[in-house]
Amino acid sequence: MAHDVHIIGGGLAGSEAAWQLAQAGVKVRLSEMRGSGETTPAHQTDGLAELVCSNSFRSDDSDKNAVGLLHDEMRRLDSIVMAAGEKARVPAGSAMAVDRDVFSEEVERTLTNHPNIEIVRERVDTLPEAGLTIVSTGPLTAQTLAESIVAATGEDRLAFFDAIAPIVHRDSIDMSKCWVQSRWNKRTETSNEDGDYINCPMTKEQYETFVQALVDGEKTEFKEWEADTPYFDGCMPIEVMAERGIETLRYGPMKGVGLDNPYDTSEEHPQGRWPYAVVQLRQDNKLGTLWNMVGFQTKLKYGAQVELFRTIPGLENAEFARLGGLHRNTFINSPLVLDRQLRLRKAEHIRFAGQITGCEGYVESAAIGLMAGLMAAAEFRGEDWSPPPPTTALGALLSHVTGDAEAETFQPMNVNFGLFPPLHEVKKKQRKEAYTSRAKADLGDWLASRERVLA
């Protein structure tokens, strides 16, 4: 099939861009390396939009949370990622989590059946010299293409490490020592009957022994070219957090506050005392057979992981569907090398989308892909492009990536209210609701103006 736009990379961003273009009547060639005999250090399948780390899209609260607001805005723009996420959804309290296999299969099925999309399993080694192109190869871009990108940008790549959390088989967890509860008993319409997290409690002695073992555990060795690569704070390996101090984990992923241990009750605490520390597991698939260890991204060697994680109360006989891992992520210095339409300044027929632009997170990656698809569709049709206002989640994230961030200190960024134009006149306790209320109104106005242009 002849194509109008070439998309390189079939992750969340590439899949979203392909969908937006195809829905606009633009013919797309979607090139995906996996399935051609090639793979990456982190992917497990050949499926489009595979989730390689957590199965969570994070908060779905569009009234008080920036990522929840981003969910809402993407839904209003007919996002394939959000639609597939709904079909693959599993309980996760106020968060949105999905069965990763169902999610990937739904995205691939929808794209495969679209008459304007041709999916080609092939590795692309160099940037095309002509033709509208979107590069969405993600943070695991193949070395040959990465070198072509470096040559085109004239800038050195930036890189950081990203770690993957282990996944445990549910039937191997000893529930005589654990319990199911959401923190503070918070539940939503999609919650399980008792809560959304399996909680494994630790005493002070168990916790301190565990932290010391994390620090002393055998880690994967770095290659020479990886030695100076920094970590992204949003996906910090648990042992690196442990090295920052004995209490760090207890105020982070192992926080016991708001969780009532039913195995430790008293007259003072009839519902159960809060544990000194806790390891939480979150459902990872619709069947509820797989649960991931929340916040337990790690670079410990596999043997060390099994030995240490089986010291956690309730996980003494744990069977792991996947152990934690570490891979190097690559991204470009977008504020320096891209224009406001995600185009490469030195080759304007090429756009970048997704995590390679320096956004962080599944939903953020898909959101930048969505924007790149809309931009490319407008350019193909000869229309003027007007971006979403910076007061919206889409607009704030896009503005940050394409110029509002400091190029010298640019690092991967999740969407957050700190990227939005401030509302100083609103009281601090009311600002989240004020940010989302303003964003929803402004996006509505933007959508109305788009409809008038397209009409």
C-alpha cells in the first residue's frame, strides 16, 4: 500500500500516531522492528504497544490529578490507547491499570483492521531523506538508527537507566501472612471487594535486615559505555533508594501508613496496627493470577532477587513470572533539536514522538504520539496547526518537551501541574481542582475551534 506518512516504531506513541492519522484519512506505513527477527533487551513479545515495565497508567482522577486529566483529554480526542486500556482494565483503586496482554492485543487488532494502516515488520536503520516521517522508536532505539539520529541532530544523545519490577504468581503468595486492602481503605467502582493491593507486612527488624541485604546484594555489572549514565528519579531501582538511607524505603514504596494489619490487633487498634513497613503487590492481569511488586524496580541479579524477595513475609515460596531487570533508555534533547511541532530543526520532514522526546510514562508517551499524528495529518492536508493551550495537560506537556524546558538540564518528565501556567490567585488547597477545571474548559474551546477549521 502506498503511504502518506511513515511511522517508525510500534510502541504506544507510534500506535497512537498511526491511529490519529488513519482516522483523519491519511495512509500510514507503520514499521516495527520486533517480529522481523529483532528485539530489545526489555520487550517480551512482538505485540504493538507492549507494556514493558508497570501495567499502570497511574491516576485516573481527572479532577485532582494531572495524569488523570491527561487521560480525560486523550479520551476526548479518540485515543486508541485509552480505548484499549478500558477494555483491558483491571482493579487498581483510583488508578488505571490494565492486563498488558489484552491491552497490546486490542491495540494491534484495531490497527491491523484499519484500511489506512499497513503494519510492516522491519528494522529501519537510517532516517528517511524525504517524506513525512514520525520516529517513535522509544527509549530502546536500535543502535544503528540511534547513530543516524545523532548524525541528524548534531547533538550527543542523553541517556538514563530504567528498571523493571518483578511479577509474582498469585497462587504462590501465602495469604495467611498477607492481606488485601487499599491504603486508607480507599476504593472505586473498579475496586476488588476488599481492596486492590496485597500487603506483606514487616517488623522493624525484618525491614532493617531487608534494607541491608538490598544494599549488599549482587548487582548487574555496567558496561563501560553505561558507567556514567544517570537514573531517572521516577523509576529508581529499589536498591539505589535503599543506599540513600535506612528510612528512605519506609517513606517511599514500603510505607505502611494507612494500612491496617489484621494479624496485629489490640484494644487500641482493633482493626489492626499499621505495619512498620510493607511490600505491596498490584494485580497485573484480568484473571488476577499475576501481581507485580509495586515500586520494586531493581538491578539485582536474578539469583539475588529470588533469594532476597523470598524473605518477605508471605513471599517465602513465591514463584516469579518475571524478575526485575535493567535497561538503558535513550532520549534526545528535544528543546534544543525539535521545533514546536515536534519536527527536527535540521530535517523538518521528520517528527519525533513518545519517550524518545524526553517525556516519561506510558500515557505521556502516547499523548505525544497523539499530538504528532494530528500535526502530521494537518501538514499533509495543508492546514494550519494550532496546538492545545498550555493550560491543558496536552498543551503543557507538549510545551515542556518542545521548548519550555531548560535544554542544559533537560531530563525525562511526567505530566504534572508544575508544567501548567500558575494560578497564584487561587488558594493552595483549591489549585488542583482549579487547574483541571480551567484545562477542561480550554480544551473544549480548542476542540470547538478545530471543528470549525475542519468543517
